[in-house]
Amino acid sequence: MNTSMMVGRCLRNMLLWLCLTLAMISPSWAQNAPETEPEEAGLAADDEDAFAAPVVVDGEELFVVRGSSALPATARAEKVQERLEAVAEASDATEVDVKLLENEFGIEIQIDGRMITITTQADAAYEKFDLDILAGLQAEAIEKAILAYRDDRSGAARVGSAFAAIIWTLLFAGISVLFFRKRQQLVEFVTRTIRKQFATVEEKTQAVIRGKAIAAIAGYLVNVMLWVGYLALFYYYLSFVLLSFAETRPVAELLLNYVSQPLANFARGVIGFIPNLIVLGIIAAITRTVLQAVALFFSNLEQGIFALGDFEKHWIAPTNMLVRLVVVIVALVFAYPYIPGSDSRAFQGLTILAGVMLSLGSNTVVSNMMAGLFVIYRRSTNIGDRVQIGDKTGDVVEIKLMETLIRSTKNELVSIPNSQLLNSEVVNLTRKIDGRGLLVHTTVGIGYEEPPAKVDAMLIEAARRTKGLKRSPPPFVLWNKLADFAINYEINAFTSRGEELPKILSDLHRNIVAVFNENNTQIMTPFYTADPEVPKVPDTEWDGTLNGDEK
């Protein structure tokens, strides 16, 4: 045995592995055929319930045989394989005696005087060949398989197989040594590099992003990937060693098919996805261009480069967001058919589940969003307006899609859902309906003994003293109610300072008390039982000092 033959056999084994990793196993269906001559002869070409099975020797598929309900195709193929291997093991000759004998069942194929199989009309009908041509092809395949079977188990083949196994072992041993020596160094290098890269980020984010933690995670992932790669190499090493020997070749083929077949399917899927990927890339590029154009348009609109009639400035941000959202949704609709697995039942089921979850859990969210759009575009409230919503009064700070934020008169930030804002009364204390302004009013009860004209004059004087109330139109007094013991007078005055309403109303109350005290008139609200012996009106002015004040 020279070295060239050994190397040649080693290369042949490697080539066989490459063929196995790229080959596809596609079982075909046909009719079944039995082993014995009467059973094989009883096959019908039009038996639609029959199946077909391949005859396999040392992992090589020779040809396909038909079966029937009496003898399934797999059983017939196994019996043909057993006869072929028995003839191959019976001798180590480099030649075989092939005979084709016609009989009443078909054409019998004999090797070295022993029957291997009978080619029947059912086989010929399945293969769509003439009976004699198919028998000749099967005989040739059987002859080659027997010679290859003997050759693979010869002394030279054993040496070549051992040589190939040694090469694979040495190669894997070298990789193992390199792996165990350099693995930890590589992990430490990656950890160190990432930690240096994130040192600046950690400093800028004030340790919100911790480089040490990220580096540890990256090192762990690299370590896991290295071990996965090493175990994969061991798996293939074991398969190649088993593939080097004829006896263990079927096991090696099984191991390789477990990994190579899914990888081949994945590779074919990736290659088949390339056209869809190109379409998705085009859709993404067009979407990105449109989004950039939308951003440029609204940016120029916000900067005042051009105007759109009555389009208000506070509409720019929400309109920009809505337009971008519509563009993205349209892009997703166009891209959906090209997404991998979009037509699968699993993907469709996941989509339905997500839709049901959103529909069940987003009623309030959707209602608030729709209400937010109405609030933004119906012009009832703008940022900076003083509004009264229910028992809350304050200035509008921000109008969002889901909520509106107001700063109350007590400097509290109040969040009001837009659905509540849409369904409740909103009093805008800033918006002017006409040129007169907001009407400020308050009520006091004065006894019947006081002249009404005097009371009217005192109330108007109090309004005149109040800063923020307009002189024109002039204040006026209305009689609200003739109560049991008092007349309820309502003082009304206009103001254009709605945002200062609490202070204006407070000053008005203070001035009313001051004017009535100056005129010795007792205010009888809110309750009245009887006249006191001494009127509840201070007869002296306060000197500005409090008891206990240090001089």
C-alpha cells in the first residue's frame, strides 16, 4: 500500500462527507413489492395503494423497489440489501458474474449464481422504463455496489480509513489545545476592551450605564459562544471519524443529517428570502425618505419659513407625529407579505393573539388618544390658557395625546385624561368671546333696613377699588334673591385678566368688607338668626400691630 493510495482514499472519504451535507433526502411514494418470486410477480402497475422504498448499501441509494400490501416496499428493500451484502461478503474478488434471466414474473438478477432481486413490470411502470432496460440498470448498480462494498473493506481501505481518522483526530486535538489555551485570554480581552469603550459612557451617564456590568455580560456571551462552537466541532469530528470506516458510515450519515439537513434547509431559506429581502430594503428606503421629507416639511413650518393659513403652531408636533405614524403603518402593510413566515399558521395565530390582547386592553388607551386628537384640533383649549375643569382650576401646561397637564392655582401639576376632558365641561377663563372680557361676580346678603341704593353704591365702590376689574363696561349690581331676612346682592364687573381671577376675587371680597365697615353696614351672609345688641362692625381701625410682637 503506497501513500498516494491512502491519501486518495482519505480524500474520497472527505468528498463523500461533502456530498452528504449537501444531499437532500426526499422520500418518494409508490407501490410495495415482495421478496419471493411469486410475491414480486404479483405486483400490479396500477396499484395506487402501493409504496416505494430505496435499496441502500453503505449509505448509498442504488434504486427504488415497489411494494404491496403483502410485502411492504421497505421490507422488500431490506431483503434485497441483505442478499446483496451476503454476496459481497462471500468473496473478495474484484469481479462478479452478473446474469439476467427472464421468467414468468419478470427479469431475475443473479450475482455469482445467487438471486438478488426480480425486476417486475410494476417496477418498470413506476420508473417509466422498459423492463429489460430497467433490469440492466439495476444489475449495473448492484455490481458497482458489491465491488465498492468489497473495496471499502479491503486491507488498503482499512489503512486509508485509519489514516483519515488519524488526520481528523490530530486536527481536532490541535483545535482543542488552541481552544483551552486561548479561550480565557480571548474572554478577558473582550471584557477589557468593552470596559474601556464604556468607561467614557459610564462617566457621561453618571454611572447609569455601568461598563463593568456590560463587559461581564459580553464576556459571558463570548464564553458561551466559544463552548458552543467547540462542541459543534467535536460533533463534526466524531461524524468524520465514523464516516471514514464503512461499518460506521451509516451512523455518521445519520449524525450529519441531523445537523446538515436543518442547516441546508436554513441556507436554502436564506437564499430564497433574498428577493423578499430586497423588496423589504426598497420599502424601508422609501419609508425613510418619506419620513425625512415629512420631518423637513414640519421643521420648516415650525420655523415659520412658510405658513398654512389657519394652521396653529401647537398643531405642528401632533400632526407631525400622526403623519409619521400613518407612513409607518402603510409601510408595514406593504412589507407584511414579504416578512419571513408571515404566511405560516404560527405567525397568523400570533398576530390574532396580539390583536385580541390589544382590543381587550386598549379601550381606555384608544378613547384617550381619540379624545386627545379632538382636544388638540377643536381649538377649545390652548397651552397657557386658564381653565376650569370640574373642581380643578389652573393653567394648561401641555396637551398630550393621552392626557392634558394643568398647573393649578396652588402650583400643583394635575394630569387629566383626555377622555374626561372631552366628556366634561371646560370653562376657559382666558379665551375672550367679545371685547368686554370675563365677568367676575360675588354675592352678599344685606338686611332689608339698609337702603338698596346705598348697598348698590357700596358694592360698585368695592369693585372700583379692586385692581384688575375694568371701569368700562362699568360694574353693575343684580338682586339675586329676596331671602327671609336679607336681600342677596350680586356685584358684577368685567376683567381681561382671567389668569389672575383668584386674586381679583379675593381683593374684591376684601374691598367689600372694607367699604361696608366704613359705612357701618353689617353683612348678614351666610347665616342670620337675629340682630345682635351691638352691630358686628369694627368701630376703630387696626393700628397694624399684633399682641406679642416685639418692638
